[in-house]
Amino acid sequence: MKAFDYQRASSPTHAAAASAKPGARIIAGGTNLLDLMKLQVETPEHLVDINRLPLDKIEETPDGGLRVGAMVRNSDLAADPRVRQHYGVLSRALLAGASAQLRNKATTGGNLLQRTRCYYFYDVTKPCNKREPGSGCSALAGFNRIHAILGASDHCIATHPSDMAVAMRALDATVETVDANGATRDIPIATFHRLPGDTPQIETTLRAGEMITAVTLPPPPPGVQIYRKVRDRASYAFALVSVAAIVDAAGGHIRSARLAFGGLAHKPWRVPAAEQSLADSPANATTFDAASTAVLDRARGYGSNDFKIPLTRRTIHAVLTQATRA
Amino acid sequence: MDENEDTSFQVTRRAMLETATAAAVLTGLPPLARAAGLPDAHTPPAPVRVDLQINGHAQVLTLDPRTTLLDALREHLALTGSKKGCDHGQCGACTVLLDGRRINACLTLAVMHDGQAITTVEGLAGGGSLSPLQAAFVEHDGFQCGYCTSGQLCSATGMLNESRTGMPSYVTEDLTQAHPELTDVEIRERMSGNICRCAAYPNIVAAIRQAAGTPA
């Protein structure tokens, strides 16, 4: 690890101010950041520890939703009775991620900000536009089994590794932030993560010196909630494809459906056209096919990840079949 | 912050100010651990004082802030029960309990845990007798080479606590169930953060299953 100085933030505003310094990083659970620091993928000069900040509450909002503090640990969020009861897709997605040890450390805010698991991002001896802008993308013509099939660019085909964020995308969560002046901002999760474009090193719409303080969930939507994760082993692995589904159906008829995807893109992925095609439709293979086609309309494989296209189609079928089972 | 943290905070702050040069100023933030001057590859950062409760004993350490909790335990306190396997949070050999909850000691900094309580495998047995879980591992031969065992023991201890408080897992069919039953499938899923290269898994599961039936 490169040398850094360590300081403990005394308030969210102070943390935001300290994080605005060049070379500064906020550390929460640290399970991703320290891993990257050991490999010198991340080399912060200043580490701002926010573990003592009082951002670890889960509170009910006046409109019937939940406000989750940025420092709520993934395990605590997954185990919260209100989340288990009303936001099962989120609880299930959290429990699908990492290991119990990591979930006890990892935080709500940190999970949103975790970096890609692209092998070349981790390997400092290889070109990577995300780690070293302008150096090239090794994954384009390299080993890209875990890489994106949607929304990628010639500069980067990395995926976002979070399960939690995929469920939050399906739930239309809002990310709350504070800056050094104490000004707050609400960022819809749909616009929180960015596509790589020609600046894959910029992964979110957070500004310099802006810190996540909470994630707010709207009141639970009607319907069945499912999180299905397809991966190379049954537990403790990142998603090849994951689907967070919220489907309101009865008697073989779909009233409305939301589908968010992990493992496919640089951000949690949703396709409005696919959801529109499912709305007010019979729950059958033709309907599921149409939705799959809409999701995969612009999908592109890069060789080793070509399999993700049919895998996604089959996973959509499986999830919708499960969700609409009478 | 409680009073203990306040105390250690002041001590650390004083120690730091004694060694700091004029360069270390950050407006608006407590200079808890400012290094003397800007850090670079050749100048180690100034050490910081870290107070930890390890297996019930107060320990005061002076550490490079880069020191992971695992290295603090192994290299500074000679508690070598916690093992360094991958050092990247993938194998679970370094698992310890932080305020009773299992974590990977390799993926956290000791300084982040100032004032907190850590239990390592050395602290699981009490009064000269093994914990029920340790005894079950012996009885069921829940190991072969033993390198992962301390992590398995700490992890399973934390897992049984989680289970008693009703924590669900990915394989729990009904998330709204207050206390999911600890079946073998549940045990395997909940222990997936601990790898055993010798593949002693059947016996590890058997040992945990037995301990789960033992009153805490």
C-alpha cells in the first residue's frame, strides 16, 4: 500500500470537504477500497474514515418508504424486518452479494461506489482506460467473459458488480448526498451511475466533494419481488447475469412489471420498452420473448461473453415464469 | 462518540502534534493522524496510536496507519491464530469477530477500530475448555491441514450468533420467517466466505450442525 494520512471525519460535511482534496478517498467498510489499495489500483494520499458518523439508521419516511443511512451495513439492511417484508428483492440481492463477513462490513453508500471486477482494471501491468485514461482497453480483445453486452463503448466494456444497486434500480431508489457547504441533493438511481463512453474513469454523477448520506426507497410497489442471480458457482461469486424483478400479475395476466439487470452493463440496466411490452399482457412465452427481445435489442458480445445474450433471454423467461406462476 | 473514544482521540492527537511538521494542516477536520508532511513512497507515514480490546484485554499499539487489523494481530501482538490466506477477502482464513460480528481482518485497517473489541480464535475457548463449536470440530474432524480452521471457527461462531438473531440468507425460502431453520443448505450458504482447500466441508458442516443444537 502507498502511504496515506488517515483522519476520522467528525461530520458528513467535514467528510465531504476532506474528500474534495486531490488524492482523497472516503473509507467506509473498506472491503473494496483496501483491496484496490493493496494492488495499488487505488493510491489515495488522504483517507477520510466515516465509520463513526451517525449515518447508520433505517427510518420510515412520511410517504411510507424507507430511508437507509449510507453507513448501514449490507447485512443489517438485508436483515431489517421492514426490508424483508416489503422490499424482498433488496434483501435477497444483498444476501446474494459477497460473503457474510464482507456484508457485515460493506455499507450502503460504499456498495453503490464499488469498482468494477474487470481483470484488467485490477492488473496494473495492463492497459485500462478506467484505471489509466487513454491507455486502452485490454478487455475488448482479451478475456471478457464477465464483461458488458449493453451500453459499453470502445473505451471500456466493464460491468458494475453490485447486486444491491440492481434491486435499488428496480425500486426506483434515490441517492441523497451532502457537499462541503452542507448543501444536499437527491439523485435518482437511474442517473447515479454513468455509462463508460469515452470517460470510463468517471463512474457516477457525484461531484468532487459530494458524499452519499442515504438511499431512499419509495413505498413498496405492488407485486411479486424476485432477485435471480446467475453465476459461476452457487455462492460467493459475482453475477454473470442478475435480474431484479417486480411483477404485478394475477390469473395469468401481467398488470405491470419492472426488470433491472446486473452483470450486463456499466450500470444497473433497465429498458422501459421491455417493461411497456409486459404491461397489461398475458403471462406467456410470447410475451416473455417480446420483453427479452426489447432488453437485448442492442446487445453485443465481445467473444468470451457472447453467451450472456442467450443466458439473459433464458433468465428473463425463468424469472417471469416464476413471477407469474398462479 | 463515547468517553473512551474521546480519551484515546486526545492522546492520539497529542502524540501526532508532537511529531508533526508545519505542513500538516487540514482546516475543519480533527488532525487525528496527520502524517509528518506529505506522504511519499520513501517516507513512512507517522505512526498512530490504536487502542483495541483483544480477547478481553486492552492493547495499546503504535502502528503505521496502513497496518491491517490482521497484520496488527499477527505481527504486533503475536496472535498468529488468525491466518493470512489470500489477503484480499476471498478465503476467510483471517476471519475474526468485531464487536461480536464476523469480518475479514485483512480488509480493514487496525486504526479504523480504535476502541473496539476483537475476538480471535485465541479468545474462543474460555476457562480452559473449548467452546462447544471448537469441541464439535474436534469430534467431527472438521479439518485436515488446519490452515483455514481458525477462520472457520470464528466465522461459524459469528454465523451461529447471526442465526440466533434471525438473520436470513440467500437460500432462505421465506424471508419474512423470523428464525429460519439452520439446515445443511443454510449452513453451507452462510459459510461460503470460508474456503477449505482440503475440502473438509462435510465434516465442517457436521460440526457446525452439532454446535447449532448446543445452547449458547
